[in-house]
Amino acid sequence: MSSVALRPSPPVLSLIGRTPLVPLHFPADGLTLFAKAEFLNPSGSIKDRLALTIVDDAEARGLLRADSIIVECTSGNTGIALAMVGAAKGHRVKILMSESASVERRHLLRQLGAEVELFAATGGYATGIELAREMAARDPRIFLPCQFENPLNALDHEQHTGREILERMHGRVDAFVAGYGTGGTLAGCGRALVAANPDVKIIAMEPAEAAMLSGECPCCHFIEGIAGGYVPPLLREAQIDSIVKVSSADALAMTRRLAREHGLLVGTSSGANVVAALQVARELGPESRVATVLCDRAERYYSTRLFAECDGDGCEVTAPLR
Ligand SMILES: Cc1ncc(COP(=O)(O)O)c(C=O)c1O
């Protein structure tokens, strides 16, 4: 087997990272949050960073060959990011995705040339991870990025996302708040921020309906991309000072507010992060400097509750959407 003939670095990849940090003003609360606009990455989410780092590393170590297939279990964003990096670099990509992930994600994956295999949502991420392992055991062409365990995931956020936050906030960060899927963002940014200031508070956001870090049983929630019924290994060693639970209803309401009051078209986990970050900032006081992450774009959620018909202020769901 020959190694892939590498092309010069594709231009789209130079658009990854160095995202802006936007101040989010909440005048009624007298508070300003600082939100890392990760939805501005080229494939639309925070996962572009991880996809590029893992594929670059695999190429450098000779793990990707001409006939290799990159296989990953993902809630969609990592898949889209891997499909984008794979398309740009000329690698075949196959994505295992829960059937509960929004249909827009499937379309985007296929548009980028990736193959998509769905698995039942009932077992959560664990089902897809097991499926990927079984496939790799049968087929030596398969390369598994293993985003849930790969230390490069958190390392990349430590060396880049976390440091970018520190740089833009001139090192003055009182708290960092983020939800977890793989835990890479929380663990990696947390490490960078704590290394710069041991007093910074690292706060995990999780759905109130699936508060597994809080020791509760996972139940169904509507904050796509986080808390997949699994406490990820990357999070087990992470420093977490406290946990904020956010209900799906509050996450959806804030995501709509971010669009209508701030002009930010982002996904539901971004709204959930902002709900939790506001709660933390209220506790720390009006001068506090709380950072969080806007993880992905709203366009990824057309078929979900986020875009359901609104009924007055309550944005009641009027269609049988997920
Ligand atoms: C929309 C969304 N938000 C948040 C996250 C959580 O990021 P991480 O995997 O770094 O914990 C993910 C992960 O896939 C995601 O897709």
C-alpha cells in the first residue's frame, strides 16, 4: 500500500481557528459575557479544529494511506468537519451517526462526499463507538480518529482555543463555561485557562434532563451535540469546579434570543452555554469576565424544535418535530 500523495495544504483549511471572541451584552442583567464564535469555522462548528489536527497527525504518522477510510461516530459536527477536511485533502470518510441527529447534518455530510451510516438513538454514543470499533477490527483500511478518547482533541483546545480566549481577554478570565460532548472543549480550554490563572472557575454545563456528571440518569433532551448518554473519558481527568444544569426549554429560548436580540444564528448548545454562563456571571457579579462558546450554526437545526412554529412568546412546538 502506498501513502496518499499529499496535495499542498488546501486553502479552506487555513480558515480553521482564530475565531473572534464577541462580547454579549445583557443590559437587563447588567452583564456582559464573552463568547468564542466557533460557528465561524469553515464547516460551521468547533469541530473543525479537532478534525484537522487528528487528520494532520495521522498523515504525519503514516496512518492514512491511499485506500484508507476515516470512520467516526459523531453527533454530526465532527463528521461534517472530518468530511470537509477529508474532501479537501482527498481522504474517504464514513460517518456513523445517531438517527436522532438532525437530517440537515446528513445532507451536509453527503454533500461533502462522505458516506453516512445511522445507528439507533436508544443506546447513545456508546452504540456508535462500539460499531466503529467492530468495523475497524474487520477492515484494516479503517482509521479511527476516536474523538472521545484521542488526547489530541483536548490538547488542540488547550493549545489553540483556550489560548485564543486568554489572548483576546488579556489573560483576565474569571470563569469558563461549556457543555460537553467528547469533553475536549471543556477539558482542553480548562487546562489552558487554569495554567494561566489557577483561580479561574471551570464550569460544566449539562442538560437538566441528562445530568450525568451530576450523577443523574440520562433522559431525552433537545440540546443536540452534548451529553450523549455518556461521561466521556476526556472529562474524567478534567478540572471541573461546578456544574450548571440547563433545561432544553431554556436552551431553546436563549438560542432564539441570541438570534432575535443579538443577530447570532447559532445552535441549541450555544444557547445552553449562554444560559449557564449568565447564571455564573450573576453569581460572580457585574464586573465578572465569563467566557463561553458558540459551538455551531443555526442552519444545522431547520428540522428540529429550534425552528418550530412560535405561538406567542412561548415558542410552543406545533409540529411533531424531534
Ligand atoms: C453542537 C455541539 N455543541 C457542543 C459540543 C461539545 O463539544 P466537545 O465535544 O468538545 O465536548 C458538540 C460536540 O460534538 C457539538 O456538536
